[in-house]
Amino acid sequence: MTRRTMLASSTLVGLSGVYGLYAAIVNPLIQPPIPSAPVGQRPVTPPPRNSVLVAEQYLSAAPWAAEAQYQLRTKEAFVYFENWKRVDEHSAVRFWPFAIVWIHNDRALEEGPVTFVSDSAMVKFARKFEITNDPGRVIAAALEGDTVVGGPNNLDVRGRNFTYSESAMRMWSDEPLTFAYGENSGRSTGMQVDLVAQKDLDDNSLAVAGMRAVHLKRDVVMNLVSEGDPNAPETTKPTKPTHAKVTSDGSFTYDVETMVALFRENVRLERPTSPETLDLLETDVLEITFASAVSSAAEVERPPPQTPPTPETGRFRGFETDLTFRKMHASGATVRLHSAEHDVTAFMTELDYDTESRVVEFRHEDRVRVLHEGSELWSPQITLVHAREGGDLESVLCLGNGQMRHVDPDSGRVDLEAKWGERMQIRPDDESNLQMLELESDAVVRQVAEGSAMQANYIRLWFDRDEKRTGAGGDETTASASAIEPRKLLALEDVVMVADRMVATTKRLEAWFDPAETSADRRPVRTSSSAPLRDGHWSQSLAAVDDESATLRTARKPELLANDDADGPIEFSADLVRIRAVRSEAGPDDTNARLEVREVWSFGNVDVRQQHGDGEPPLQVTGRQLHVVAGQPNEEVIHVYGVAATADTAAVPAHVRDRGVHMEGPAIHLDRGENRAWVDGGGLLQLPVKQNADGTTLDKPQLLDVWWEDRMVFDGLTATFVGNVKTVLQADRIHCSEMNVKLTERIDFSQSREEGRSGGREDGERVQLARVVCRDGVRLDGRAYEGSKLVGVRQAEFWQFELDQITGDTLAKGPGWLVLWRRGGGRGTDLDTPAVVRTNARAAAEQTDWEYTRIEFDGQTEGNVNDRTTRFDGLVEITYGPVAKPLDVVDPDALPENGGWMRSESLDLQQVEKTESRPAYFTAFGEGNVYLRGREFFARADEVAYDESKDRYVLRSKGTRNATIWREKPGGGYDVAPAKRMEFVPSRNVLKLDRASALDASN
């Protein structure tokens, strides 16, 4: 657009041909004639062979001249007139009709002379005129009536009443005139030539040393033809002559010394580009500066140009006939530049074009406005620089607050918008061989069709411009001005980027763009890389930028683009963000092409968030570094890294939270497409649950905390923790070397909870623990509270422990032990008091607040936390008794009052919860070579059942063996009682025997 418009302006070089017209008018009239001899006598300077032949050859506009009564020969001219007479008594003479053939130098002999024809001519001399004498200096002259000037290269000037005055040092005409030179032509009303006075005059010397300026007074029309710059490269030369037309209602002035042409008042420059289109410049004032073609030629060795004529050299200073267009300046209330061929229109108040620097500059006190096929560019000052070879646009610079809006010429939709506060520049980057776009201060770029936007205080974009693209038939066609391919991007300070369901906020953003891909190219991107990125990674992919080169102010976050998905866009912030993006495959009408983010690297204060449309807790990621690999929507692979510990600072872990689940660790990886998360190193997982570790339903959901030291893998349904694992749920704790946790329902990281639910689940219900498996050195610690009052303590150690919270089933593999402390005061209160009490019975046992129970086993144990039943297989020992406080123990070798110890090959244990009338208690059933011991007795049986609420033992034997009990007698020794079955209440020392075989009551 600009290159073609400026070529139209450059055709003003054709004005150099018009300048020769004015020189030709002035010179012959003001040169003093060389005296000629009277008619019939030989002149001082011999004339050509025949002045009649000269008239016949060159004065076709004056056929009378060949037969003129007076035919005089001067040094440089043939003068013809029929009559003459004095206008006054001394110096003024009128000649009529009047004609001159002026052969002013040797070149004129080759190219042809300049001729003048007028109705009459009046000349005033410095002294009295005599036709046979040297008349002296001409001080005034006029060509009266119709005047025609002809000459070489189709010189033709037609007008009336041209006047010369020595005192005014000018020549002028107030009449309309036309002119032509070569293929150039024009017209105007009135003309004036300002002259340069000659120094050191004498009576025979002309007072004029040259021309200072030429003025066309008004109604100027110039039709110009230019063959182009002869010194320009071949690629820039037009194949056909360039035509242009310049009109102005006001004046035209050309300054000979400065070689500056000036048009005024309603100036219009037209250059046809086809039979139907033209380039157009409309302005109030148009100033054009020319230079000598010799001095403007390409920079090669050449002799210096000839010294221009000056009064000091004694030669006449006229027009340079070999000029080139150098500069142009247009100004006015509204300067309009239009190219119909390229559908470009620009509005401004000032325009400057310099051919040497190849710079075009548009200015406006408010804003220059450029329109192109519906697209717009606004800025107070726009500077364009063209390439030295080829003439293509090399750079664009916009200064001041501006904006740009591009409309796709095919669809008519706005696809790109840009705003800036101080500067916008497009220029080539020599280092990368790419084009570069820079925006400074409050910069905003929106790619509307692609759904992306960016705001920053400084934006730099590297891009390729595709000059050709393949058409529907396979042929290459010229691409539109918008056919650019982004390659790299840099944004600084207060950066906000919206693209492909992502919103990024950062201090520094770096991005690079891969070429467009087809659907066949697309593959889900998966990575298991766990190596943390370094800040220097990829730093060489973008050119360095001096951060201090831009004046930056605070930016506002742009409005987010519409999103119809249930989940909101991913919003993240970091100190530094690096992005790799690709343009997706476009549809047949280019409507579906979008800029898609494929990878994101973030460094420093990373914070990622995404709201879920179903009201579930949002996705939130925090850490020191972040790497995101994007696939299909909601299938991102996320790697987030914390800060490692140093000698002076503690480690700062990374965090991932999503749908109530929280992960913490030095390196967290989340593959939303494969629904898998893993953590390298030690970390923490928090899950919302509604049941305690013993299966008790909680009043409200609580977080289950799981710590580990080596690694964790979680697929949304099952989590595996390795290395010194510890869980905490309220007051319950579990320690082990490895733990597997299975949930009641898979947590889907790639879709909303509404999309993922299987149906039938009530609103507000959360995912629960389904199964917990602990291995290798399992230790359990728990507390039970009623309000703030501690009512129970549990401790246990196993080799393996499994809990199914759905069924309540438990499995523990030994060897192991289990210890319970229960607040409750020991035995129940509903026991009958015996009618007969032994005289030596001990006083009632002291009441205590806590009951202690310890079970040790070698095999495995199965139970159900809902039924509160447990079965121990293998050798089992149970110790129980009252204690003063939790964590106090009962020594099986020093049992307290109401304490006991039992060993068996298996044991069934059931805990019974308290009621309003009864405290909690337990029952136990031991089987297989059972040994039983109390403070004052011991026993052996095949089966033993114990009911804590009644403080009653039931002993049985199998086969031919008997159950046997030994009871301590008051005076010493033991009573021995064997039987097939017996019941014993230690607190009352009551024994009932069934099928007793003998009774040993010895001392």
C-alpha cells in the first residue's frame, strides 16, 4: 500500500521538465543582442547559411518569419519582426509581430533551439535604442498578446503578456497559460519568475545572473510522466511510465536554489494504477524537494557534480534539467492518502516522505487513521521505512497512544486487536531473520477469532510473513496482509494472557509457536518426567530484551473470553512463564483455527487455579516451578515442584488441591487425562472422609492426612504410599512402611463431578475411604472423646493391617499386639450380691476410672468394627485390669484386683458399647490349651469364656480332660477343683462346678 502510493509521489520528478520551460522563456529576452549590420551588409558574426531556412525549420508557429522584413542575427539568436517603433524618445521599443530562434549553446545545435513567438514585444533599454548600434542593457521587456514558446523535447508554452522588470528582478504573467515538456504538461493562471541580480554591472551587461524561484499563481494543473529513478535497482523500476496529475486551487512555487516545489490550497495528487483505480493524495499544502540526479545516484565513485551557475561564475543560474525526487511534505487540516487498488485510506495532518532514508511519516495532533479493507490503525505518529531493494515495507513505527484492529477480508470478522500507550514498531530482526512487533506501555493484543488475549507493559512478537499461499486449485496466490505466522513472543511486567481456556498472570512471559498442524498430527501428550526445570532452561530460545528500554505502567487484567464449559478456565500466576503453542487445524472457511497452548513452564511463586462448574472445591496448584503439557481439554499433564532445603532455609513443598483432595510434596505430577497423580519424595495427601478409622460415622466430613517419605501414586481410586507412612484422622494415627488406600468412588481429575458421578449419589455426598491396607511395621494410635472428655485410647502393632470401611471388616497379620484403655470404672453394676460371702473374702475392690486390655498374638486377626468383634488365630495372650490413667499398664506377673491374664490358641473378642444403665464392657472366648490367671487364682481349660460385665469366667474341657482351677486359700496354699465345666466370679470368689471329678482342698 505505502510503497505504491509513494511511487505516485515520486513521479513529481517530472517537474524538472517543466522548469526548463521557464528558463527558456526568460533567457532569450534578457540577453543583450549582438549588433547586426544594416540590411544588406555582412553582420559582425556571420549568420547561419540562411535565416530563412532557420525560420522555416523552427518557426512553424510563425510562418510569416521566413519573409519578415527584419531578420537580425545576434550571437545566440535569430530575431524576426515586421515592424518596430519607439515607445518613447529614448530607450523603449516595440517590435511586432515578434519571433526568436535561440541557439544558446552547442547542445542546442544537437537537440534543437528554443523559439519564441508573440504578437508583439516591447523592450526598454538602459540607453537610447538604435537599430544599427549596440542598444545596451535591457532593463524591462514584455511579450505582448498570445505567446508561444517551443523547444527541444516537445517544449511548448502558450500564454499571454509576459513581463520582465530589472528593478523588480522578476518576470511574470497574470494570464492563463499552458505548458508541456516531453510527456509532461500542465496549465495555470498567472506565473512569476523571481530572478537573481548580476553583480558589477556595466551598460552592456544584463542585470540577471539567474533564477531564484518560479511561481504559478493559482489553478495549477500538472500532468506528469516519470520513467522512474535511473539509479534505482532493476527490481524497483516500473515496466511502464508512471503517470501522475497534480492540481491545486492555490499557487505553485519552485525555489531554484533549494530545489523545493510547493503547492498550496486544495492540492490533489493522482496516480492511476489501472483503468479503474488510482492512488490519491489530498492536502492543503504539498512541498516537494528535489536533488541533482548526479549527487543522488547510487554510492559509487564518480566525479563531483559541476558547479551550479552563480553570479560569481558569470554563468546563468537556471533550472537543473536532471533532477530526482528527494523529499515530500504534505500538511493541512486533513491530509488524505488513498489507494483504490489496495483499498487503503489514511487521514492525517502532516505527511513526510524522504527517498534517501526511504522513510514515510504520518502525523496528527490527535491520531493518524489508516483504513484497509475494514481494518484500522490509529496513532498520533506513524513512520514507515521501505527496503532499499525491492521497495517493500521494511518497518513501521507508531508513537503515542494508538490501536490497531484487523478485519479478515474474507469473513469480515475482527480477528486481531492491539492497543499501546507509547510505541508500536514492526521491524526485521537481523539476529533471527524474522519480523518483529513491539508494543510499549499498557499494551493489549487480542486475537478474537482464536479466543486469545494478552496485556502487558511491553510486548515483543517475532513472526514470519507468508507472501504466498496455495489456492484451492493448488496454485500459489498472494497472501493477505494478515498472513503472518507467529514464532516467538516476549511480554514484560504486569502480564496477563488469555488463551485456550487459560489465564496467565506473570512478570515475564516468553512463548514460541509451532507451525499449524493437522488433526492427523495431534497425539495425546504424556510425560513422566520428574526432573525439575531450571530457570535458565529455554532462555536461549528468545532474543534478550533490555528491560529498561520501555517506560512501563501498571496494566489492568483484560476481560476473560466466554467459556461454555462446566469448568472455568485455568488461571495461573508466576514470576516467569514460558509457553509453547500451536495453531490448530483450520476448517474449510478458516473459522475453526485457534491458537492452542501445548506446554507451559512457570518459575517463581507459581499459583494455578481452576473453578469447577459443579461447586466442588477448585483445582489449585502452588509451588516454585510448574510444567504443564496440554492435550485435549481437561487432559493436561501437570508437574509442579517445590523448593529444596538449603543450609540456611527449610524446604518449601509444592501443593495440588482438587475436589477436596490435597497433595503436598517436593515434586507432584498430575496426569488429568490418565487420571493419575504421583509424588517423588516425601509428601502429604489429604482426603475428605465421613468415617473414623474404626468405622465410626463422623458428625461432619473430616480430612484424612497421609504422610510418607519415599513416594506416592494415586489413580483417583487407589493411592499407594511408600516409606514411613503416617495417617492422621482426628485423634487416630497409623504408622507403617507401605499403605494402600482405596476410595468408594474414583475421583476424576479430567471432568466435573456432575459428569463423573454414576448416579444415585445424593447431592453433597463426598467420596469416602473404602479400604485401607497397611504393611510392614504397622502401628495404630487412637483416641476416643465424648465432647472434650477422653474416654478411650487404642494402640496396636501388626505386620499387616487391612480395614474395609464399607463392611467394617478388619484383618491384621501378626505377630502383633493390641492395647485398649477405656474409661468406665470396671465391672457392671447389675450383678447379684451372693447370699453367703466367705468370711475371709477380701474387702470390695477399689474402684478405678480406667480399664486396661492388652492382646498379643502370633497369627492373624479378623474382625468387624461395626459389630466390634475380633478373632485372633494363633497363640494369643490377653491381659486386662483396672488402671489409674491412660497409658498405665497391667503387669501380667503382678495382676491388680479384678485383673486377669489368659493365653489360648485362638481368641474371640467382642466389645459392647455402654448404655444409660450399663457401662461398656467386653466378652472374650479363648479356645485351645487355655491358661487363665488372676490375682488369687489360675486355671487351665480347653475353652474359656469371659464376660467383663459379670466378671465371670466359664471354663470347659473336651474329651477325657478336665478343666482345672487353682484358688488361693486365706491361710496359704490352693484349692484345686477339676470339672468338665465350671463358672468362676473372681470378685466374689464364687465357683460353680459341673460334673466335677474331685476337689482338692489341701493346705
